[in-house]
Amino acid sequence: MITNKLTNLKPKCSCSGPSSTLLNTSMSINIQQTTAELGIVDHFTHLRLRLGISRYSKVDPGIYKVGNPDQDSLVFISANYVMSFNKLRNALKGMNAWIMVLDTKGINVWCAAGKGTFGTNELIKRITDVKLSEIVKHKIIIVPQLGAPGVSAHEVGKATNFKVIYGPVRAEDLKTFVNNGFKATKEMRQVNFNLTDRIVLIPVEIKMILKYAIAASLLFYFINHFGSNSNFINDVLIMLLLAIVSGTILSPILLPFVPFRAFSLKGFLISLIAILAYIAYAGLTSPYLVAGSILLFPALSAFISLNFTGASTYTSVSGVRKEMRRYIPFIIGFLTVGFILITISLVRGI
Amino acid sequence: MNNLYLKNIVTLKLDKEACVKCGMCINVCPHEVFELKNSKLEMINRDRCMECGACQINCPVGAISVKAGVGCAYAMIKGALTGTEPSCGCGDGDSGCC
Ligand code: SF4
Ligand code: SF4
């Protein structure tokens, strides 16, 4: 566990008697100490989350100390997803501050804000529960900007008197933001989707597709085995792998460099090039196999890329809906016809 | 980098008459959609809007309307198949969303 458990605000009186009951109720807020430095265990946890090995790693909701905060120290709000919390406390290195962790069911700030769990109600409830107005004298809370889709700053203000100030998108800009008197530059307010952002998403993309890829390989293998038992199966499996690599690895990496705005078209194009290159390289001449592969595999990559909209940081619901309406019929058509052609090729060895 | 998605499709609407130019929408928008130009609020990058809804919920006078949701195909397919409102798959531990 990342926290040194339960350091109470004031030492609890152990004597019994009427006064202690009184004292205990006013001191029943558990304040936990945390550190700004991330240890090896934290980095290991992050790696596991990135690789999609574990998805949930929760921090207990509540209030935490970084350093030695007092009644004038700043209050930062976080989600109880361990990576959100760790990035925040790491960004506060050298500061004395409070972190108030909301219960977002172990989900990161942005996703939780979209669902509303990182939201106005939870924020108001947590401010009341931890008795924030008794912990600090001021009336300012710093909420990550990516929490804004769930939080209505003026509603929180009305209900609690605490003024919500939206901090920068990235925790590493927090110090500059604070030092500049809560002013964020345009860059600090913008969500990017640069190469690193895209690359870290690849493992989860691969993990998602893995079981379907294995199922498809086995399906082709058996069709071939009980059919012509030809060498075409090798080509089919290699092209299947190419299609998956195109959809899960190449499309995320090449995303901004490929023409078209629709994700499925980007994936289709990348995969089509890869498949055509393989057909030429392997010298495939079977008309069924060639035609089937040109239809099936790029369409498969198109579908995988379409799913990458969810991981991207800039697609809108209306846009994705339009893209799906427009291209899913083609994808399904291509997949079906392509599959039939490849099956004929494998069954009859032509 | 300027990532752009489909043109002219988002549901974002701004009521300039109602706007009191508090700047909140500029603060919360992750894609620099709004800008104060000559003391007027303008949508300078409307096509970059991802319909996250942050501006709408944080506008104190309700001058912005947008149909917010998650731009995730996986969520929509799942929503269509299960007959529920599309929601990000984060909750079921099995998706690339977020
Ligand atoms: S948040 Fe609303 S009132 Fe404030 S500047 Fe934006 S549109 Fe105008
Ligand atoms: S919905 Fe989100 S992305 Fe669109 S304008 Fe509002 S804050 Fe910006």
C-alpha cells in the first residue's frame, strides 16, 4: 500500500469520559500521509496497468497529506485510480499540500468525469465527509481540468462555498501553474495525442484483440486442415498477423500521418498497403486467395482502428456515430465476402 | 499537433447573447475551441470539439449546449448490442477505452 496508514490530524485522546466522545466526533476524519516520491513498487504498478495486466488499482478515497500541510495549504483533487493519484503526488514534490481523493471506482479522472463518477455530487459529498472547511481556512480547491466534464464549478460553489479552480491538463505543469498564480498557458489547457501518448496505448489494443486473433487463426487452420491441406494456410496466417499489426500497432503510430480523418479508413489504407506488399512479395496468384485477402484483411484492420477512437483524445460521439454509419456496412460486407473467398481457396486449394 | 476528426458534425452550440464572457469554457476546453476576440466569445475551432461536455456543465449561464458522450466505437457497438446508453468500457475491465 502506498500510504503510511492513518495518521490522525491530532493525537486521539485515549482517556474515557464524556469529553472524549465529543472530541472524537470532531476528529473522526482520517487523514493519511503520503509521499511525493514514487517508489519502485509504484512504477511496477504503472507498468502492469500500461500492459493491461491489471486494470484496477485503487487508492482509498479521503484526504491525504503531502509533506506537512497546514490550514493555508492548497487542496488538490484526484481520482482514486492509482496512476492519477501517483502522478499528482509526484508533481507536488517539495510542496506541503492536501490531496483529496474522490471515489471514482478506480477509474482515471477523465474517464470518470465522462461517466460522472468524478463529478459534482461526489465532490460535494467528499468535501462534506472529510470536513474540508475544518481542515483548511481558505475556500479554494484545485481540480484537474480533465475532471471538468463531470464537475460543475458553480454548483460546487453554491453547495459548499469552495471555489473550483481548474488546474492544467497534465500534473507536471501543476507547479508552474501554482507559481504563476493559477494561470495556465494555452498549452497547459490542451490535450495532446502525441507519439508517446499513442504508443503507450498499444499493449492494451493488442490485448483486446488477442483472443479473437487466436480464434480466427484456429478457424482458418481447421478450414484448411479439413479442406485442401494446402500451403495457402501459411500465407493466410501471415496476412492475418499483418492485419492485426496494422490495426493495433501501425495505425496508432501513423495516425496523424495517414490521409483521411476517419479512423477506419486510416486502418484500411495501412493494412491494404501491407497486404498488397505481401501478395507481391510472396508471389500469390490464386485469384480467390488474392481477392479474399484484399477484402478481408484491410477491413479487419479498419475495424480494429475504428475501435481506437475510444482510446484517442479527440473523437466526438457524433463523429464516431457518423463514421460507423458510413463505414461499418462496408466493413461487414468486405469481411463476409473476403472470408467466403479465402474459405473457398483453402477448401479447394485453388 | 492538430488532430482533426470529421468535419462539421459536432452538436456544439453557443448562444452569444446569453454569454457573460466569464471565460470558464475557455479554461475547461481541452481542444481550444473557444477564444475571446475583441471582447466577444468565438468558436475558433468548432470542428475540434470532442463533445466532452465540460464547457456546457461549467457555463454559469447555460449559454452552451452540446450533446455530450464518449467518442468510442466500442462503447457504441456494445450499447447497440445490449440496448443500453453507450458508455465507456472502463467499468468492465475489457476495453481499450481510456
Ligand atoms: S462559460 Fe458561458 S458565460 Fe462564460 S464565457 Fe463561456 S459561454 Fe460565456
Ligand atoms: S464539449 Fe468539450 S471539447 Fe467541445 S467545446 Fe466543450 S469543452 Fe471543448
